[in-house]
Amino acid sequence: MESAKKTALPIKAVTALLEQIDEIYAAKGKNIVHLNLRRDKLNETTLAELLIGRTGNLRAPALRKGRTLIVGFDEAMYKQVFR
């Protein structure tokens, strides 16, 4: 996946991407949110709050590791996901 800082990913593309994702890790401030999309049924508003920035595009940094999407930066979160 390309860097969300270099290539903007609008909401429609994010929605399509989520069809290929099972888990989301999102850093929002000092909070880390882990969602299992197979188990957790989430509405679009909740997902948009976690994934979409002020510009209407996917928040940066955003990385994809297999079927996991990592959004935002938190060093501890990265260590957990990339162990």
C-alpha cells in the first residue's frame, strides 16, 4: 500500500479497502483502538471517525499488513502489530 501522506485515499476507496480487511488498529491521540471486523459490527460513522481525516481522505500514516489496517502512529501499537 502506498503512503496515505503521498497518495490521498478518498472515502469510497477506503470503503472498498475495508472489504479486504479483518482487523483495524487505530491510534487517535493517546488512545489505541483495535477492531475485529469479522466480529464487531460497526456503522460507517464510527469507522469514518477512526479512519478519515479532516480532508476527507484516509488518515496518515496508514499501513496495511496482510488483512490488517494500521492507521495513525503510536510506537507501542506498531511494536504489537509488527512483532
